[in-house]
Amino acid sequence: MTATVTTAEELAGRLFEAGIGAFELLTVGLGDRLGLYRTLSDGPLTPTALAAATGVDARYVREWCEQQATAGILAVDDPTADPDDRRYVLPPGTEAVLLDPDSPAHVVPLAGFLESAGRVLPALEHAYRTGSGVPFADYGVQHAQGGFNRPAFTGRLVAEWLPTLPDLDAALRAGGAVADLGCGVGWAAIALARGYPDATVDGYDVDPASVEAATRNAADAGVADRVRFVVADVTDPALTGDYAGVFAFEMIHDLADPVAALRTARRLTRGPVVVMDENASDGFTAPGSPVDRLLYAASVLHCLPVGRCAEHSAATGTVMRPATLRRYAADAGFTHVTDLPIDDAMFRFYRLEG
């Protein structure tokens, strides 16, 4: 037997603490949506002043401020003062976590995953009882997913990841065109366009809401002249193109037919196909690492149900181990799969050729 919790009290305590954390994460998401953290970054404010500055009801703001201080997220100048006279402020060093969407420390988008799971819980119960799936669009998780990956794309894609692919890096610097399959809300494509001023990027995604958001994000980033987003099923055999390379960022495991998507990628390029997917362990262990725990939870609540919406599904789930990806690549016609020398806690990187 593997080591695990040994008493009812231990397990109850662990789940109780997890519940507190989940509730507090949702209050962080609420504060982010209401602009409360952004306003507090200008300096200490009373609840009444914070409410006036943000256009939020004062009684709600007071409750939120007290909760945030109780949780140790906000600092308060005098806890003994009258509730309406206490002044709250962001502690130094928390700005990267709460306010900077490009910081690796910005984990606020996690709140959106909790929200989406709650939204579809009845549908998840039905799917588990019947073997059906839950459509991606029903989750409303586009911006949370994009926000969670945005810091990695913004900070590391061009500076660290692409140099491990010198031929593709050179093609982009020379003004080549690449495709981003399952582009989501566009942060990877935008990072590529910013990092390679002469390159063009075509992003494809089956979700219209994601493509609409990606188009707005590209316009806001000033790269709409070189980045194009298209609503398209990347498993469609009719999808054609001629690219210097193709990227598939954290999307293969979500697909009902991952082999068809890899066939598309192979068909679209004369260069390499770069797959970034989850850094799952090579084999099953119990208890597992924190990363495996996160991946399995995401699989139970999101990735596996999304992947099972089609009648015939590979039912991969989030925990796509390297051997599975290699099997899919071989079935799609690739003859070489190389692990790229990129060290990352969350992701593995593969170069597919042949």
C-alpha cells in the first residue's frame, strides 16, 4: 500500500484547509474583477474611500476588506479602529501576484477555473453517469486559461524556448509564417509577433469566443497586421497551409482526435511541429507530485469531459504522458520525436518531424 493520510482527522483537516483556500481564491477573483486591488495599489484607503473610487457598494467593500485582511492578503493600519476608519493597503511585494498579468507569480486566473467548475458541476455529474462529455464553451474558462499561460508565453516563449529550435528561430527572424493550433485567446501568437517583428502568425481555434478575444488582444497589442485568428477545427483534413513551423501549445490532450490534429500539423508545414503539453510524470504514482495532483484534478473536472464530447474519442485527459504523445505522433506519420531541452515545472516540449 502507498503512503497516504492515516486518520479521519488528518483527512478532514486537509480538506477543510483546501476549502478555505478555494473560498479565499474566489474572493481574490472577485477583488480582481471589481478593480479593488488596482485601486489599493495607489495607497491605503478606508472601505468607504475604496468603494467611492471603484463604484462598488461600501458595505460589500468593507466586508471584503476585512476578509482579505483576515486572510493575510491585505494589510490594515489599525485593526482596533472603527470598521469604517480602518485603512487597507497592498503589502509590498504582492503587486506581481495580484496586478501584473505578465508576471510568473500572477496566479489570480486560478479563480476562474474554480468558477467554471462550479458552473458546469451538474453537467459533469450527468457526463460521469452517462459517459458523455461537457463542451468547452459551457465552461466559460477561455480567459482564465489564457491568463494562466500568458506569463510563460510573454516572458519565455521567444527569450528561452525558441532558441532551442535554431532553424525555426531563424525562419521567424527572416519573416517566415507559422501556425498556432488551438490558439485560445492569442497570447502565444501575440508573443511570437512581438518577438519577431517580420514574422506572421495564423492562429486556429474551434471556439468562436476564444478567436474573438484573441483578435481583440492582438489589436490591443498592436500586432493585428501580422497576426490572424480563424475559427477552424484543427482536426479537419481540409485545413491546408504552407508554414515554416507549427505550434500546438497545451491542446493535444484536450482533443477527441489528437492524431487527426497532428496529421493537420504535419500537413501544414515543411518544418518542425512543436508540441508543448503537460509535464506529467512518466508513470502513475500515488500519492503523486503537486504537479500530478493539479493535472489529475484538471482532468477530472475539465479536460477529460471536454475531450469526450465527440462520439469517438481518444479520452486522453490532462495527464498525457510522454509515451502517449509519442504514440499519437507515430500514428500521425511522424518518424522523429525529440524532447526539447527546456526545463519547466509545468510543461514538456517536443519537436516532431518526418
